[in-house]
Amino acid sequence: MMRRRGFTIIELLMVMIVIGLLAGIAILKYIDLKHRALAAQAASDLDTVRLAGYSAWYETGTWPQEVGPGIVPPGMVPYLAKGFTFVRPEYTLDWENFAPPAGGPSGGMQIGVVLTADTPRLERTFEQVLGNKLPFLVGGGALTFVIVGPDGKS
């Protein structure tokens, strides 16, 4: 009786298919875990900006002025950790100040931080992870974390 040595091409193809499927599942799980970690970092950044904004308001009586996406408002710099940035590789923060100059309620939120993700999938992960932990609005491809609403409260 003759013994066969090695594997047939069919056996090798089947093993390669199984390994490919397992690798695909692992890659998708890795991406999901990475997005969840980024969402946790973004939630921490939003809370840091909120606390810095409140600190500026308590000390000066005014909210830091709006300057544009990715730029830390100068009035907030003393209240943030050294090197804190509004630009991250995967998302950008933007301080929004809609409070009327004389104060009082405005049409919507008064103070907020807009978080813009690089990908729609990452934005959806932000929404899922933040869930009901933080007050936020979603629209226009961005998530707006509300710090002070029209009633003067979060």
C-alpha cells in the first residue's frame, strides 16, 4: 500500500479560506475596539473642554470666544493642560459660543463643542458610546456636545 505525503490542493485551499475568514473577523473586531477607545478619549476631551469653559466663565464672567475648528480659544488656554489640542488624528473639536453678547437665552444651545470625526463609522461609534452619558445633538456630519442650553443649564 502506498502512503501519500503532504496535502492536496483542496485541503490547502480549505485551510487558507478558514484562516482568511478568521483574520477578517479579527480585523473587524480590532477596528471596532479601536473606535470605542477613540470614543472614550473623545468623551474625556469633551469633559476636559467643558470644565475648562466653566473655569473660564467662573473666573472672568464670560465664555471664551469662538475661534474656529481645531483651534483652542485663547480664553480657555490657561484652564487646559499644557499641550492640549483640539485636533486629533481621527477627530477635530470646535468650541461654539452662541450666547448673545448681553447674555440671555438664544434660539438653541448657547455653548457647545462640535466633534467632527474623520469617518461616518467613527461618528456612529461616538454616538453609541456617548449614548445618554453626555447631552449632545447630531447633525451635518458632526456631533455637538451641549455645555449650556438656552435655559442656562446643560
